[in-house]
Amino acid sequence: MQAETKRKRILAICCGAHGVQDGLSAALYVLMPVLAQAFGLSYAQIGIIRATNNTAMALFEMPSGLLSEWFGERRLLVFGLVCAGFGYVYLATASSLWIILVSLLIAGTGAAFQHALASSIISRTFESGGRRSALGLYNSSGDAGKLVFTGLFSLALGVGMAWQGVVAGFGLVALVFAVAVYLVLRSAHAGARRSVSEDPATDSEPAGWGIRDRTGFSALCLVVFLDTAVQAGFLVFVAFVVTAKDVPADLAGFAVVVTLIGGMFGKAGCGYLADRIGIRNAFALAQCATAAGIVVFLLVPPLPAFFVLPFVGVFLQGSTSITYGTVADFVRSNRQSRGFAMIYSVSGLSAIAGPVGFGLLSDHSGLSTTMCLPWPSCPSWR
């Protein structure tokens, strides 16, 4: 297998795993109202269901990076897809709230064994060049999966299919893809267990987390936290801004969709941009463009505002390809799964804190004022 073909196959299968896992998680947004109607669930119970899935993802994100050093990323990627697949197949048989909770706990656990592991594989595969472009494509594949799975679910329900059949079908897709991931990565000799001795830098650097520059990595974590908090806060409250422009509530939710569409292209484009003009310049450009886009979005009437949102999404979410792609600059090759696990854990915590902070500030100063607050400054880690 030629080197370039091998790299493309590894990237493609990791992107596919990302699309499947994120697509399954996003499908819950469409499934929740159906479950509420089918089982007579209250809003509190719906919140518990979603929290169960998210908590499982958050709890196992960090352990996934540590466990990969014992079992290899390949086995754990397959394990995650198998858990997600069985979780959804089990969900299709649900007859009570408890079965729903258990099935989504299983699926959420599987989803945790994905981001850090695939990112680590891609980072090592493209170590010689094009790392940020590759990670940008990987990041955008998750958004593509979200759009595909939610679209298919909505379409299937629209033509009269039972939700149980659709959910079971999604679970089978994950199980089939688990087999594909194992076969492709094994043939490419990627994602196998790596010993510390395989890293040539080990003799001159301490063990542990393998962080070469603690100050730089800490600064990166801070930037990721702030950047993700802004992203999460904006996505939660963008529909409320649109509603304030006298747009009906059932159409206001579409603001999130068009922002995510822009983000899908931005995650691919910003990684490429960072490889061309440098990390610092690309990140500064993304932040300035995002801030300018939000100001325009707040000022223009409803219809133009919808056309501005994809532009905002390109840079609002595209910046993650720049920051995540920098992990490998601070972490040794054989410890990168730990570094990515830590970054994704920081991002997950920020995604919880961001909307809360936005909400508190909006209650105090108004939503438009909160949207215009200063953005994360240009990174000092480069």
C-alpha cells in the first residue's frame, strides 16, 4: 500500500467513525419529542435522558486516552462503535424509561471512545505534513454526520416509518462500521498498541503525560475553554436572538441549523488555513471574522440575518480545527491520545459552563450585549 493511499484510507475511516458517532448523538435531538410522546415523559425526564447520555460521554473521554496505551486506539474505536450500536439496538426495544436510560448510557459510553483516539491516529499519520488540514476534515465529518443522521431520521418519520425501526437501523450501521474500522486500520497498521519505548524522545524527556511544554499546553487548554464556551453559548441562544427579531419560534430554530452548516465547512477550511498562514494568524483571523459576523447578525433584519449565520458558523466553529491541531506540538507522539483526551474533556466542561455563563450575563446585561463581549485574544501558545 503506497504511503499516500494509506494515509487517505486512515483519514477516511476515522472521519466515517466520527460521522457515525456524532450522527447517533445528534439523532437524539429529533428522537426526544418522539420518546416524550410515546412514553408520556415530562420535561424533567427528557432532561435526565439527555444528561445520562452526556454524562457517560464526559466520564469516559479522559479514560479513553489512557486506556489506548494499553489496548491501542484501534480496539477502543471498535469498542466504542460496538457500544453505540448495541445501545441503539437496545433502545429500539425500550418499553420503559429505565430501558431508555440504560441504552443511552451504553451508547454514550461508546461515543466517548472516539474523539481523542481518532485524533491521535490522524495526528501521527500526518506527522510529516498536513496535520491540521487532516484534523480539520475530521472535525467537519462530525457535523456532516449530524446533518445526515438527523435528516434521515426526520425523513423516515415523515414517510411513516416507526421510530423503533429507524433507531435499530442506526444501531446496525454502527455495528457494521465497527467491522470496517477494524479491517481498514488493521490493514493500514494504524492504531495498534504503542509502547513508550517506540518514541525516540522518551530517553530525553520524562514519562507521564508526555507534555513537552506545560506552559504552552496550559495556555492552549485555556484558549480551547474560552473558544468552546463562546461557541456553545452562541449556539444555545442564537434562536432567542432571532425570535427577538419577530421570527416565529418554529422558524427560529433553523438558525442553529444554518450555523452548523457553516461550521461544517469552517472546520475543514480553517485547518487548511492554519497550515498555509500559520496558527496565530489563522486563529486571529477566525476570531475577528466571528466577532464581525455576530455584530452584523445582531444589526440586520431577520432575512439577511439568516444569510449571515453560515458565515458566522464558518469561523465560530472552524477555530476548533486550529486549536485541536496544535495538541501534537506540545505532546509526545506516543502520549497524544492523552493530550487529545484532556483537550476534549476541557471542551466538554466548557460546553456546559458556556451556556450557563451566557445566560447569567444575558439576564444581567441583555442578550445582545452579552453577544458583543470581547472574544478570546490571539493565542500565546505559538
